Amino acid sequence: MDFKEKIKKYDNSNLRENILNSYKQFEIGIKIAEQLKLKKRKYDKIIISGMGGSAWPGDIIRTFLELKNEIKIPIIVNRDYSLLNQTTKNSLIIISSYSGNTEEAISVYKEILKKKLPMIGFSVGGKLEKICLKDKVPFIKYPDDGLTFQPRFATGYTFSSMLTVFANLEIIKNQSKDILALEKSLKKIIPSLENQGKKLAQKLFNKIPIIYSSDEFKTIAQVWTIKFTENSKILAFWNYFPELNHNEMNGYVNIKGKNFFTIILKSNITHPRILKRAEITAQMIREKGGDVEVLDMSGKNVLEKMFFSIILGDWTSYYLALLNNQDPTPVDMVEDFKKRMT
């Protein structure tokens, strides 16, 4: 299918160019974080507080560092108005809000300020920048890529800048070499992932995606569903092995119609029994009349596997949006909800 006319008609914010150039964010993220001079001290945990596209990079960082065995303290990702009793006097708190105006993140900021705990703000500006400057809280300022740029496409900035800050604080080893190698790999593979995403989007047309993965990559499955809901403007769901084999899979017994499409993200670094579970699950779903696509998470290391898969999800959801006659960038229902909350 030729998408040229649909791109011209519906991609009003030029999201395709943002995806094509997304690999450039990693080096920029490293450079802006290197400018921040911080006093080193011993921490017993890191808490990253944010929502949506400002939160899941924290999950990706945790997955990356845990699989590499690079971190000795827990990383907690908080998606709420308060940290309740999660903090200690040696906690490092990251306030992550791309816009700088996320009310949950601002609420946590005020709470932590009262507790006088170590805190760093990350945003493009907004309220968070203002209060960090006023309160003399360390602050990382992302590049401003325009009013229509969405947080879900700033993962490179967030991921690389946070990792660089953690390295500067000597919580982890410097990861710049791996991050810059990832940037080069992404530059090469993004065009071929676009072609793969186009084909997958056409299979998904008029379907509801269900994304499955192994436990270690469940964040990636969740990111895929977010891209479908925000870009394609459709419902999508996710789960992970082996948990789904103990409950959710039984829902395929009584599928109403054939409008579900299951995508299984498979990695060669996953436990052999999980790979067998994925294979049998795909077979059983097909026996019940369901559509299944098993996608190998390509890449020679953990970073490549995660980000290649995320970019494929970007392209698939982008082209599915065009098939649905939707502009993939705006999230009008979310913005309307925020207005009603004021």
C-alpha cells in the first residue's frame, strides 16, 4: 500500500520525521546531563516519579541495569501523587515531567521538598523548571522540540540523560559508550523497521492488539500498548509470561469474533521454558481462531533489543493511525481530561 497521500493528509505534525531522527536524542541527552555538576554521596535507592512517557524510561533504565547487573540499589518508578513511605534519608528522587506541568510529578516535588531529600528535576521547562530554579534544586532541561512534540517520543533524551546523571554520581559505571553505540545502530536500522512496521500495521487494521513478552521485557510490551492507544487511537492490552499462562490465556476459549491480534515479543536471552511457553501459547491461540504474530526482538545486546522493538512499535502504531484516518500526534481526549480536572 502507498501511504504517501495519507502521510500528507494526516501527519500534520510531521511525526514521521521525529521517528526517523529519534536516534539523535541519545548524544544530546548525554551532553546536557554532563553539564550538571552534582555533589556525590551514598544512596540506598533511586525513585523516579513521573507519568506516561516521562515514567517508562525509568522502567527501561531499571531493566537495562538489572540485566547487565550494573546496579546494586533498587530503582523504583512511582506513578502517583505521593511517595508515601517509600523514601529513606538516603533516597535519590527524580522528578520526571517532559512538559514540566504534570500535576502528579509536581505534587511529589512539593512533598520531597518538605522532607529535604536529594532531588533532581527533568523537563523541557514549565512549572518544574521554575520551582527547581526558585528552590535551587538541580535541574536537567531537555531541548524544546516544539509545541506539538509529545513526551512519548522523548525517550532518548530521558534515558540517556538520567543514565549519565547516575554515572556522574558514581551510582553506576559510565554508560556513554553503549548509548552512543546504540545511536549508531538505530540510525542504520530505523528505515528497515519502518518497512516492517508498515506491513504489521496492515495486518492489525480493524483489530485490537494484545502484546505479550517475557517478564524482563514487560515494560516494552507496555510501551507498545501506549503507542497504539496514543498514536493509533485504539485500545490495546499487554501481559507477560509466565503469569498470563495462569489466567489470561483462558480468555481465548470464548473469543467473540476475531477482532483481537496477539503480538508476542520473543527474545533469545529469555529463559528456555518461557520460550516454550510463548510457542505453545501462540499455537493454542491460533487453534481458537485468533491471529498471532511472533516477533523476534532483534539486536546484539539488551539495549538494541529494547530500543529496536520500541521503534518498531512506533512505526507500527504510526501507520495504523494513518490507516485509521487519524493524525498520530495529538492526544485530544487526554488534553480534554486535563482541562476538566482544573
